[in-house]
Amino acid sequence: MLHFGKPAFLKRYANPLEMGRDGIMGMNQRNINYISRYNRRSLYPLVDNKLKTKGIAVSHHVNTPKLIGSVQDQHDIQNVLDIIGDHSEFCIKPAQGSGGKGILVIKDRNAQNGHFIKSSGEEINNHDLRRHLTNILAGLFSLGGRQDIALIEELIHFDNVFSGFSYDGVPDTRVIVFQGFPVMCMMRLSTLASDGKANLHQGAVGVGICVRTGRAVRAVQFNQPIEFHPDTDRRLSELTVPHWRQVLELAASCYEMSGLGYIGTDIVLDRDKGPMLLELNARPGLAIQICNNAGLLPRLRLIEGLTKRQRLTVPERVEFSMEHFGVWNQS
Amino acid sequence: MVSRGVFYFVTAILFVAGILLMVYQHLTFEVPFLPGQARTLWSVEAKIEFRPSGDGPVAVNFAMPAVQPGLLQVRQDTSSLGYGVDYLTRHGSNYVEWTKRSVSGEQVLYYRADFLIDEDSSSSSMRIPPLSENAEPEPYGTAIAELADKAGSRSADPFSFTAQIIKELRNSKDSESISLLLKQYSRSGIIVRALRAAGIQAREIGIVTLENGRRNRQLESRVAVFSGPRYQIFNPEDGTSGMRENQLIWTDNGNPLLNLTGGKAARVSFSMLRHRISAIEAGKLKAGVDKAAGGEMVSLSIEALPVEEQSMFKNILLLTVGVLIVVFLRIIVGVKTSGTFMPVLIAMAFLQTNLVVGLIGFVAIVGVGLVVRSWLSHLNLLLVARISAVIIVVIGIIGSLSVLSYKFGLTEGLKVAFFPMIILSWTIERMSILWEEEGYHEVLKQGGGSLFVAVCAYLAMSSGIVQHLTFNFIGIQFIILSLVMIMGNYTGFRLTELKRFKPLASQIRKYPNGDQQVQESERLRGELKELHGDPHNVYRKWKHQAQDELKKAKGADAGGKED
């Protein structure tokens, strides 16, 4: 390959032919050949609204955080204490929220005055709780400021295998599921630079996860490979997701549940209840390829080539993906 | 899903239809593909002066210009105070007839006609004159016959015959018979008579020589000589033949230029003026002539609309160009914008203001709007109320910008009122949410992207060629539609993705993943090939493999639990 005389500015751009050979998927390719071909528009509300996602998850016996109740109207807010009942730990989130905004985590209740204790230790009273609910209903946290619904869920007790891997909060596992096959996985770890958010372009660390073993493939921050978490200094290659087969089977079963052919599933690990589906995304991003140092297209095309893929059961599909898309031989 | 074949077929049809429509308009209306081509239009004015011979009625018959190749008459009008005007045809020639019951004093009538220099115009009203048998009275008949005999012996065809006659007339001025003839007839009269005597069809015609800005020109005499269907025009003075480009035949059927009853001392003079007009205007004029002649044509141009609606429609047609730019920049380049088509509307506003004023206005309005909106967000208003408040604030900003700039004497600033206020309000709202959700980086990125797209769209829409094409060719809309459809089908990388995935593309071959020995893309391509080669058996093999592994894994699990 000739590299002489290549203008300097061109070096900042990749060769599209090489990218095509490596099977890197672009936005247009994803939108035309995968999202619009395999995701029916009418099914989008199922994933855009967490209440509906939860509804179908329950009816398909997919493990998700248990719903305590929901607040749909302003006047329901008066009854919120009845809905909460004697739950002392719970979590309130907007049904159409994005990026973790508007999530209120209550860890405990003050036995004397009945105040709620937030995860930060701060105490809030009934009035503060109601105002938060009002803000959610008014759409303060939802995309485009649409009116929303507030969900009250049981608190997830995070598995502490991930402690030290994230600056703030507990990371979830993103699994891209295509036609019911887990295709590629990653974890997004918040950093100080990302302000505790899990957005890769804001400086969160992305860790590619091997489909076969659940072990970290590699970690990247700002598109460059890194070895240690910038804030906690933990060696990122030590990251391994436990209960890996269960995680993938949970993700794969979201295909039958939602009917969407190309989805991103976000899964958290509960200390006691195992993997749980947090939310679905009908337009999963492409940065997962950078985290895994691999293109999505060869994996997607292999699955498209399986004409009788619909006959395989969930464990068979997971085993197939582990077989073909794995990076590490052993965990 | 519509099959690819149908899609490409429809797109191709649209594209070809667009091209054909453009060619049709180009050929029928002579709309040029590029702006700025000029055509020449001659305005010739005939001034008819006479004195009435009494108090009685006056009728003036004035010959209208002949139809001729190379010059197309596109307009005519008359100016005559108190006269009745009529256009009529008599003996195959067209006349304008002025009539008035009673006149007194010097009379002046005007007839004006516009001629377009037009290579394609080939029709002619010239008709072959009949050969008259009546002999000339003596002694002129003999003199003419003598002249014809002399020329006839030295010529081969009607045209060389004419040339010989003219030469003879010039050379033998002193000859007795010729001076006798010259006393009786005009030069061209002699030539025509000599030609007729020799059995050649010929006629006297009158021409006007077109010279820019000349006044007071007279009709010049020429001789048209026919040979079969062909004819040539000779100058009786010097014998040169043919017409020059700037010569206009006025009378071509031997008809008199002016026929006046009830008047005397008539005088006709011509003045002329040359105009340069755009090719589009010329095409319109020509189309108008065809329409008057009963030719039914579909104009397919917005020129068919009333003028007031035209300017509005021109903007609408330009919009598609802006949309095309947006589609290109978003799908092929991958520029992020705030609101899909907001940049086009901003670009439309730029067209009204101009780029600098537009940019300053946009940044000022959005900047102030964002500040106000951030304050509004503390009030926890509901969405509709919040947007409405932003709209009112935007109107306020635009109003104060206008007033301020006017006070400072900058009338350009008044034009910020052309900004689409609702769109701007939504832009502010979206950017403010973006600011809260993603930080100011993303706001700058999307705001800058939107402005970049708007400026690109503005540059395209303000280009003379683009405006010319969209205004004049409806076919371009079909082409744009097909291009948009084709781009909507583009699955390749965006330009920005080449940069985004550059680290990945350079690392993907450099660092092997985990225990992988072969590049994953190559291994999977091999497996896909294997699958395509024998779909049934490979599928079965893989399925059994998975089932076996599954059993093993279950067994290991169970074993582990037992331990």
C-alpha cells in the first residue's frame, strides 16, 4: 500500500474500503439494513416507555426489577405513600427518561420522622418526594420534555463484583441482540471526566466484553485503549461479568419478548436475584465496535446467513454466539 | 419492503423524466441552461407624417413588416391620438389601418414593432409574383428588351442575369436608352421590368437597415429575383446580392408602404433601437408569438403564474435545493444539526437579509434566547407554556434588534424580521435541553453544524446558476427528488465516521483480541462462505455442536453444584 504523498489531513480519516473489509458498521448501514429492516416501527413504544417494557417483560417471565407502582396523573401523587407502602428502599424513575436522569434512589427511611434517605445519605421529606414526582410527570427528565409517567421500582442490590471499576454508580452490561442472538457486549464505566455519566463521548470508559466468557476484551477511553480505570486505578482486564450465560440468555430472550430484531439490552446484576433487564434500546449505538476492537457486520451477516435461525431455542442461540463470536477461549 | 429493482426503476424514471423535461423546456422555450445569455431585440418605429387634404375623413393604410427568416417579430403596437386602429390583410399583405372622421393640422402616427434576432425563425411571407403579360409602353418597352437581350447573352441563370442588368445600368449610364429609362422608372423598377421581359419572376421590395440609435431612416429599395423556389435579393445600386443580418424586409409583396386617402405630403421615416435582453425573456416573447399563432404549449415554468405569486413560488422551488444540501450533508458527510430542516429555513432567512447580517442576527437571537430559556427552566414551566414564552422572547429580541439597528442607521438590521420565529424558538428549546443533558460542547457542535449547513444551503440557493435552473426548469425538481431518494438508500460510511472510526480502523489489525489467532472478520467471512456453500448441513453441524456444548455446560454446572 502506498502511503507516500498522502496529504496530512487525510491521515485523520480512515480508508472506507479497509473499514468495509473489517466489517465496521456505519450509521447509514445500521439505519437502513438493520434498524428499519428488522425493527417494526409499531413496536418502538414498547422499548421507549419503560412501563410498557416492564409489562411485556413480566408477561414473558423476563427477570426485571419488580414494579412497586406507577404514578400516571398529578392526583396520583397524593397517594404515593400508599403506593410505596412499607417499602423502605425503592427507586423512582421516569418511564421515558434518558441517560439516567430523574432517577431517585431511596435507601432507607428514618424511623422517627418518616423521612426518606437518599443513596447519598441526604434526607428528604414527603413534600420533596412529591415535587420530584411532579417534575417527572411534567416531562422535566424525558426526551423533548414530553409528559411522562413515574415508575416506582424495587431497589436493585448491585453485585459488588464491579466495585472499583466505576467512578460512580454501578455499571450495566449492554448486549446487542440480533434476531435473538447476542452479538456483541460492552460495559460503560463512568469516570470523573464523564461526570459520573456513562456516555463514552463524555469520557466514560467502554469495556468490550467477550461473548463466550464475559471477560473484558479491552477498554477504551476517548477511543484509545487504556489499561487502568483513570480514577480507581483498577486493572480493567480483570473485569469479568459473572453468571455470564444467564446474562446472555436473558438478553437473547428479549427478542421473543419485544419482537424487535435489532436491539440493545441493558442488564444489571442483582446480588440476590441475578441478571435483570433494565431497559431496551431500539437504536443501539455503534461505539460498541470501538470497545470490542471488532466490526459488527461479520457477526450480523453470519446470523443473517442462518436461514433456519428461527428454529433455535434461546440457550442454543446463546451457545451459537458463544461459539462463534467469542474472543477468549476460557474465562 | 419494496424490492430494490422497483426502487431503482422509479428513481431512474424520475431522473430521466427530469432530464427530458429540462430538454423539452430548453428546446421549446429556448431557456438556456446557463444564465446570462443575451439576445438582441430590435425596436423599429415607423413615423408617418401627413397633412390632411381637407376636412374629410382620413384613412391611412400602412404596410406592416414582412415575415422573414432570421428576424422574428415579437411585438407591435401603434400610437395615434383619436384614430381608430385596425389590423387587416389585403392581397396577402398585412396592413395597419388608421381611420378618423375629420382631422386638421399636421398628423403624426406611430407604428412600433420589436424584432428578435432568431436563427431558428425560417418562415417567410415572400411569395413568387405572377408573370404579367402587359407590355411596357414604347419607347420604354424596346429599351428594356434591349437591356434584357444584352444581359441575357452574358448570363447563365436568373441571378447572373440580374447581376448583368445592374452592371449594365451602372456602366452605360450615358447610353441613350438607359438614361431614357432612368428618367421614367426607378433603378429597381427598370431591373424588375427587364427581368420580367426575360420571363424571370422578380419584384421590388423595401428594406430597413438596422443601426442602433438611428433616426429618420428611409425605406431602401431592393430587388428580389426568383428562380424556382429560391430567391435572391439584389441591391440595385451596386449589384451586391444577399441580405445582411441587420436588414429588415418591410414590404415584400410589391405592396405600397403607405396608402393615404384624405391626406397629402405624407412622409414615412424609421427610427430604431437595439436592446440586449436575457435569453429567458426572449424565449418568453417567442412563446408569446407562438401562442398568438394558436400553438398550444405547456409552459411548465413558474412564469405562467401571476407576478406576485412568482416570487413566493421561486422561494419554494429553491427550498428543494436547500433540502438536497441538508440530505447530502447529513447522510453523506454526517454533519450534526439541531432540528433536521431548521438550517434550510435559516438559509431562507439569510437569502432575505444577506449572509453577514443573517449570521449576526442568528447568533444574537439564539444566544439571548438561550440565556432567557435557562432562566425559564428554573421556573419549571410546562412544555407548551415554556415554548410559548420562548417565542414571545424571540419576537421581543427580533423587535428590539430591528429598532436598535434602525436607530443606529443600520437598515440592514430591519431584515432580521425575516427569521422564522417559531423555528428559532424550537431551536433554542432543543439547544437548551441539549446543554442540560450533554453539556455546552454538544450545543456548540450542533449549533455550529446547523449554521454550517445553513451557510452551505445559503451559498447554493443564492447562486445565480442554481436560481436560474430552479426558476426555469421544473424538471430539476424531479432530478432533486431522485437524488434525495438515491441518497436515502446510501449504506456507506459518512465522512465524519471515517474520522470517528479512524482509531478503531487502525487498531483493529494492530491489536489481536483475546486468544484470537486470525482476524475475526476473516474467520467469520470464511464461516459464512462455508454456510452458503451447504446451508443445510452446515446449519445442522453448528446446531448439533451448540447442543453438545450446551449439554456439556449443563453437566459441568450440575457437577459443580454437586461438589
